[in-house]
Amino acid sequence: MNPSDIIRGFGRPVAYYPALAEHLGGVSATVLFCQMTYWMDKLTSELGVHKTSEEIQAETGLSYEEQLTARKKLKRLGVLVETHKRLEHRIYFKVNFERVDQVLTQVVDNKLNGQSPFREQGKDQSGNKDMPCSGTGESPVRGDGKAHFDPTEITTETTTENKNTSCPDASLSDAQLTKEAFLNRHPEAVVAHAGKRQWGSKEDLTCAQWMWSRIVKLYEKAAETDGELVRPKEPNWAAWSNEIRLMCAVDGRTHKQICEMFSRVQRDPFWCRNVMSPSKLREKWDDLVLRLPSPGAAQHQAGGRDINHISRPDNTVPPGFRG
């Protein structure tokens, strides 16, 4: 048997777009994205395509841990939507092509030095292959230096900063990028930190302030039994509001859902101590959905009826029957 025949025995190869890897969060995320895109024209459900982790591993070679990381990155970008059918023990995946169009449009518009944003493989055009410039001076995906697209900035404006030949400092000060200029780009912002590119609307700030009020009440209650407990310092409202905004704009939550989830967190003795900020709430959201019961769930486990409620007996004798 020839070596080429042995290779064929491993199944068909998986193709992906290498140039997308830097914008989707790495090779694993891009491989998963391309595979999901392949299945989108073969859907049998409007929810998307159902795939187990074993099936995805067989198709892509990605381990379970690699799949989780890739899914998290794609969901944060908003290009992958997951629908959990817990009673069926199924997860449906669907590509958000409208969001994909926004991502690719942003990539094309953010040309560096008049060159295509899709770099030729193996060439370093920025002088720093580990930290490529996004045109704004930041590693575009929060918390991952390998990804190069910022979901918080969807704009086609050409700014003077884009003309620089090298990446500016990721933590630009207000003196370098005025707050007025930043607010002109985001007129709905009521709180902002231009240097860190953080901002939030009135609704985002209101939600953040409500969360903080619940945390303060928690400390005040605990202080009744522990007189040495110190009330925490007031948060950075721009950072908190920005996380709320991202949960809505990128993760698809509503302010009502965010408040309801945080209320569930506050009622749990473990999670109330471990989720005390919007960023932590966003990070742990999927775990919280699985671990914290929704309001009234215990009362509706048996066909929507409260199994602990006993109705009063009906002693009425129907007509025609003896009492």
C-alpha cells in the first residue's frame, strides 16, 4: 500500500481560510467557523445544525477543550449563535451571516498603510508579528492577543490615527485621543473612557448602577454580623457600562436578562461571592445558566404543576348519583 493510500484512509481534509485566523481568534476558531459555515446550507432546523462534540472532533480534529475555546471566541464576536435545548440534551449552532458581513467589512476598511488587511502568510508587515496593529493600537479581541478584530468598534470612519506607520500605545490617554472626539463617534454614550475605548449608553449605566446597588446591599447585610467588613470601592462606571454594552451588542442579551441573571446570582450563597461585576457575570454566564435554576423552575418540574400543593377535595355529588 502506498503512503498516499494510507492518507486517504484518514478521511477527507478540512479546508479553512488561513487569513481569517487573525480576525476570528486563531486557527481553531477559524476551522470551526468554516466547518459550521459549510453546514449552513444543509440545515433541517431553523435553530441551526445539531452537532455533538464527538462529531465536531471527527470532522475537524479539534479536541473538546479546543472546541470550547473556539466556540467562546466566535460567540464573543457574535458570528456564532448557540441554542441550547436542555431537555433534548442538544446544542444547535448557527452562523450569524449579518455579523460576519460586519466583521469582514471592518477588516477590509481597516487597511494598514494602504495594504490589504489579509496579510500574505509568512510575512510580517507591522514589524511585530506577535502584536499586529488593528489600526487603533489595541489587540482587537479582549483577553486574547492572538485575535485581531475588535467587536466593540464597528465603524468605517477613517481617522488620523490610522495613518501611523506603527501601532500606537494600546492604552492611549485622553490627551492623545480627546474625549470629545471619542464621544462624537458614539453620541449615545453617557459615560466613557476614550483612552481605553470603553463607553456605555444611559441604559447600560443604569443597569451597572443597579448591579452595584445590589452588591452594596449584600455588604451591608454581611456587616451586621461582621463589624470589620469594609464596603468595596465604587467601580469604574465606564468599564462596567462597557461590559454591559458588550453583553447586549455582542452576546445578544437584554438589560432585563442581565438583571434577572444577576438577581439569581445574588440568591445563591456561592455565586454571590464569586460574581460581583459585569465582566465576571459575562465570563460565567454559560455556567450560571446551567447551575442556577430559573425562578419557579422547581414548581414546574411536573407538567407545569406544583407537586407540593394539595388541592382541596371536591365532595359534590353529581346529579343522578347517591350521596
